[in-house]
Amino acid sequence: MDAFFTQIQEGFEKLGRDISVAVDKLGSDYNRANGALKRAETARKTGIVTERNASLSAFPEYVCELGEAAKVVDVGGNAIATLPQALAGLTRVHRLCASHNALVALPPGLCAGWASSLRVLRLERNKLASLPPDLGELARLEELWLSDNEIASVPASVAKLVRLRVVRLARNRLRFDETPDADASLRFLGSCAAARELALDGNPGIARVPTAFGALARLETLSLDDTRVRAVPPELFEGCAALRSLSLKNTPAAEDPAALRATRGFGAFDARRARSRDKQIAGNVLLSGMDDIAGG
């Protein structure tokens, strides 16, 4: 019965991802077929801003005028360098996408303005060097996409994001190692109790996995490809009871599969991994050995 409900849940999650991709494509197609005035008019009627791939160099002024009427804002795929502070007035927006732009920072006050509504924040492929310290004010946030930026640390307030399910921080400048001046902010993600997917690929400054991640009992997928991780702490295998996908391609840990197998708790993880693999034979999961972990 548990397996049945798991399959149902996975089906809904895949449907959600497919819908998200379709919405992005429709936004791009719509913008190619309609002028700026028409897009603004539609946004005022529907509360849905579709300015994706619209060749913008500045954030469209009319969006802030929508106020509480704005529900979805998509300005991805442009050349926008700054977001206006007035965006905090969009107090009912539940999805904001400003990915694939040229943002270097976020203005203060945004998180407080979106505290009771925002569920999805997509800022991947920008030039962000830091995150606002009040990020944790986004009490309803479920998805945080920040891959391909220049982020060096995670604010302590992220520990308050108890609804956060998806965290993507791949290809940034995050660090976690044993040097005296090492930044240990990555451990704050261990308090995001609802997290299911955590992507930390391509952060060569990560040499260790925080033991705090062992508190993520619902975590299903952890990706650490192209980092300097040398070992996986037993706390991860023992505490992450839902973990079934761990990727360590191009890491020192992948070079010693025997040591990985000898880690306390690995056996239970490996059994879950095998069950999941059996369900996905028709997909892209390999059938034997450690190939899906180490990329062998």
C-alpha cells in the first residue's frame, strides 16, 4: 500500500514538472506572437505576467502596478540586471521566475512582502553573489532554484523554510570543508525538514557533506557531482530514510566504492536504491553495481 501511494505521489510530481515546462514554453510562444502592450493588458486581466524571452533590458514597470492582483510573474530569459524594490507590493504572487537574466543582487524587503504567498522562486543562471539574510521569511516557499550563480554562502534564516521541497544550488561557489576559515552555512539546509531534492553539483569548494543533512528524513535525491567530497557521513544514510538517489560522479568518494559500501547505514540505502531502480528500468536508471552513484 505504501508503494502504491508513493507511485501516485511521484506521478503528481512529474505532472507538476511537465506543466511547469509547458507553461514556460507557452510563455515564450505567447511573447513572440504578441506585443508589449498586449502582454501588459493580459497581465492586468489575469494576474499572470508572461515576459519570458521578451528581449527586455529592464524590468517592466507595469508589473509592480498590479499589486495584489499579480499571481504569477515570469521575466525569465531576458537581460534584466535589477529587480525593483516595489515588487514587494505583490503580496499574493505565488510564483516568480527571473531566471536567465543578469541579476547581481536582490533588493531588500522582497522576502517580507512575499512572506505569505510565494511558493516558487526561480533565479537560476544569474550573477547573484549572495542571498538576502531574510530569505527565511518566505514561509510558504516550496521550490528554490539558484543554480548557476556565484553564491558563496547560505543565510542562517533558510533553516526556517520548513515547507521547502526542492533546493537547487548547483554550480555556485559554496564551500564546506575542514579548513579553519571554512564557511559552514551549508549546514542550515539540514533544518529544511520537507526537503526532497537537494542539488549541490559543481561546487568544488564542498569537500564534506554536513552531518546536519542526516535530519532530512524526507530527502529522496542528493546530487554532489563534481565536488571534492571524499566520504559520506553515516548520519546521512541512517537519518535520510527516504534517500534513494545519491550522485557522486567525479568526486574522490566515487573512486573508493568499497569505503562507501562500508559506511554505516549504506546497506539500507542500497536496498531502497535497488527497489527504486527496479521500478524505473524503462527509464534512465542503470541496472547494477554503483554506476548510478559513481558514474562508472
